Amino acid sequence: MSHPERRRRASRLALVAGALAASFLALPLVGLLWRTPWSGLGHSLGQPGVAGALRLSLVTSLSATAVAVALGVPLAWVLARADLPGRRVIRALALVPLVLPPVVGGVALLLALGRRGLVGQWLDQWLGIRLPFTTAGAVVAQAFVALPFVVLPAEGAFGSADRRFEDAARTLGAGGWTVFRRVTLPLAWPALAAGAVLAWARALGEFGATITFAGSAPGRTTTVPVEVYLGLESGRFEDAVVLSLVLVAVSVTVLLVRRDSWLGPLRA
Amino acid sequence: MTAGLVAELELSRGPLALAVHLAVAPGATVAVLGPNGAGKTTLLRALAGLVALDRGCVELDGAVLEQAPGGPWAPPEHRSVAMVFQDHALFPHLSALDNVAFGLRARGMGRRAARTRAAERLDRLGLADRADARPGQLSGGEAQRVALARALAVEPRLLLLDEPLAALDATTRLTTRRELARHLAGHGGARLLVTHDPLDAMALADHLVVLEAGRIVQEGSSAELAGRPRSAYVADLVGVNLFRGRADGDRVDVGGAGLVVSARASGDVLAVVHPRAVVLHRVRPDGSPRNVWRGPVEEIEPAGDRARVRVGGPRPMVAEVTAAAVADLGLVPGAEVWVAVKATEIDVYPA
């Protein structure tokens, strides 16, 4: 068998495998679209359970994103710039939620922040704060899984930033905080925005940690993914499909937005 | 109290060991010349407070900015030192106007007042119509002027310029150099300019300092440097032939070959020969020149209507001849040529 022929056969094989993979990825989406009750879409979205879950998910995912950004950006800065001994350990910790099964994350949160948890008992006793099975708990669970999506790109941006701009700002009279606020942060903005969008998408889709740590109280902790699960369990099939469609739409939009120019690097 | 900058600094970073003593009077410009890696930029960064000294003292208008080890240290933002960075380092996310206003805002001025002042400064540099442009939209010359405006806006007592013209093309460079000289004249503080271009240094500075491997090898006016260069780098910079050797009477031994000179000297000396004093011949010349030898043409570099011809051999010499002479003598790389230098054209001074 000659070389070109062998190569042609190999490429044909790869083509087939590729087509198989593509259909494997596309098929579930097609299935979802196929079973979507298009005519009853408006009606389904108006159902109290569905509308409530959407509202709750919007609130909790945005709050979780805010928490993840508020905690993740400073952490990323420390990882990128500070010269502290345990940096590698902290970086590994920041990655844990990425690889941890979400349900395990939920159990861990319960053990740490639950009413009898390591810290939770003190929160309850001293401050009267109870996180498990509350909306705040759902936010905590989502922020936990979303944090790495903020930290990773932000650390990259802070680490690779051109320090001359910060040096220039300092010689012009700007102190540390002014430099960070007016130079470092704006220049890292594309990476921070990308991270926040991904974190939000991750928070919105969060299921395992949420249902473990926050439960499924209607209107309080029944976010969209939880409602999808409950819908399937209790035979409200159409509601589940409609909500799934919403999550698919959000995911696709995030993918498209990620490619958009406003996330592109600022050119000097 | 001494006005202006007085600095005595020592610091080592990687392979570089910087040890420099410098003084710049208010209203004066000192140029630091040196090859890559000589420590020019590190020197500026140390004066700005971006790099700490290992040892030494930086004083500006009588105030001690830094004394090491163990003394006071003023952070960059508390020094009245502004810097024009190589490649400008304009903030890419801010307009030209906001770049210039940045220092004023950082020093506590209100937004509106800072922008008004910045607009005035841009106007003075002929950039009023570019105020809203982002740095990415500015031409090289414009960006250079905005960077200068940004540094001057805070009215620093010491202005540091790191290769301010290096990023410009040849034509822009000429006009920008002229403008830069004009704008620098309007600044009342001390100025320190780093460059590797002797033309920039001569056009912009009153006093030249040559830095090699972290140390000052020579300083003085451009005429002093051109007349009596003290290192091969300086000689190259000002475009003259320099030989290091031992003098004995009217002979100077330069690495095995001899040069006959008119003045008597002894010991270690430097001998300088201007390329225009080097005469090239196709056949051995008769008559007065005491120094005559044969060598291969190594390189011919046109310079306007003249050409610089490098002749190799034990006494490598650059001769500057007319373009016509290049043709008449049939000079091409590899050709053998006679070199003649009069003894009176060789200036000898102690090494």
C-alpha cells in the first residue's frame, strides 16, 4: 500500500470519528429542541414554579458571581504578585472546585458551614446566620464552584501584565491603590470580564452542591437546575424541557459573547 | 543645599554592577550614553525609586530621597521625579488627554481642573486635536510628545528620559528631536537623558556621560569626547580611530605594530586619528607621511557624499574619503590599499 493511499485512508478514518464525535455532541441538543413544546413555551414560562426558579436563579447566580469576583480578584492578585510562601498550595486550593464533584463540594460546605459545621455552629450561635437550606446558602454553593473561573484568568492577566504601565503610574504620583484601580484593573479588564461571564454561567448551571447544601425549597433554593430535576422526578416533563432550553440558550450566548471583540485584549 | 540632582549610587542586578556618581543642575540636561546592557535604564529606574539602591544616596534639591543601606527611602510616587519611558508606556486604556491628566489626578487635583491643565499642555505641544485619541491611534511622534506632556504635567524637579527617540523612524526623529530640545528648555528642573545615539545626546544635552558595564568611563562636552575619547566605545560613537598602546619617544607601539607620532610621550597612552586625516592610495605614496602600510579593505559604508572605509591589518583604521575617491581607487571589500597618516595628525594623550 502506497503512502498517499494510507494517508488518505487515515484521514477518512479521522473524518468518520470526527463526525461521530460531532453528532455525539449535537444529538442531545437536537433531542432537547425536538421535544420542546414550542407552542406552549409562553405558558410553561409563566408557570409559578418555572418563573420562580428563573427569577431565583437570576438573583443567586448574579450574587454568586459578585461574591466570586469580590473574593477571586484579590486572591488572583495575591497569587500573581505577592511573594508569600504558601502560594502554590493556595493556587491548588483555588482549583479544587474545578475538579471536585459538585455534590462532594456540597457535603463539604455542609460540614464546614452547616448548623453543626466547623464554622457554621459559631455563625449560628454568635451571629444568628444560618446558611444551609437558605437562598444565601445557594449563593454560597454557586460562588464556591464558580470561584476558579474568576481566579484563573485574573491571575493570568495580573501575572502577565506589562509592569511598565504601573511603573509609569507610580512615577506620576499614584500610590499602590490608585495604581491598582486606575491601571492594573482596567488593563486586566478583558480577562476579568471573561472570567466573570464564565463564573456566572457555571453558577447558573450549578446543581450538585446547591441541592446538597441548600436543598430544594420552592422559591428559596429551587434554582433552575434543581427545578429541572424536580420537574423530571414529579412528571412535569414540559417544564423541565423548557427550563433546560433556557440554560442551553444561556450557554450558547455565553460562548458567542466570549468570542466577541469586547473581550479581546486591549491594544497598546 | 545643592540644587538639582546629586546621586551616588551602587546596585547590582544580575550580571550588572552599577556604580555611578552623577550631578545635574536645575535647567541642565545630562545625557547618559552607553551600549546595551551598560545599566542606563537601571540607573534611571533607581533614580525614580523603582529599584532600590544597595548603597549610596540620591538627593534632589537638597532633600534626601534615598540613602542606603538603612537610610530613608521615598517611594516613586513621593519623589518629584517623572520619567518618559522607552516606547512611551502610555496607558492604552486612556485617551491622550487622560494620560496627561493622570499625574495631576494622582496628586489630588480635581478631574475637571486636571483635564483643563492637561488640555493646555497638549495644546502647547501641538496636540490639541489628538486629545481624544487612544495611544494606539497615535503616530510614533505624537505618542512621544504625549509621553513628554504626561511627564512634564506634574512639573517634576527631575525629568528622566529613557531613549525618548529610539522608537521613531528617521524622518520623525529629526523633527521630534528638535521639538524635544525646545520643550526641554522650558522645563526648570534637572534632566537626565539616556540614549545610545550620540546625535541625540549632542543635540539635547550640555554634558555627556558615558556608561560602560555599570561604570562611567568618560564624561564631558561632546567636543571633549570627540577630541580625546577614552574607550573604544566612545571612539566608535564619535567616529574616530582610537589606539591603546605604549609610547616611547615618537613611537607608539599598538599591539605589535608601530605608529610614528610628532609629540614625544612615554608610558601607556591613547592615540586618536580622525578618519579624514587618513589618506588611501592605490600605490605606495612617496613623500612626507611617516606612517604608511598596506591593508585589505574590509568594509565600505557610504555617508552622504563621502564614505567610511575600514582597512584591516595590525593597525585597523577607518578612513573617510569622498565617494569619487572610492571609485578612483577602485575600493571594494578585499582589495589591498595603501594607508598613509601624517605623524602630526595623531593626537597622543595619557591613558
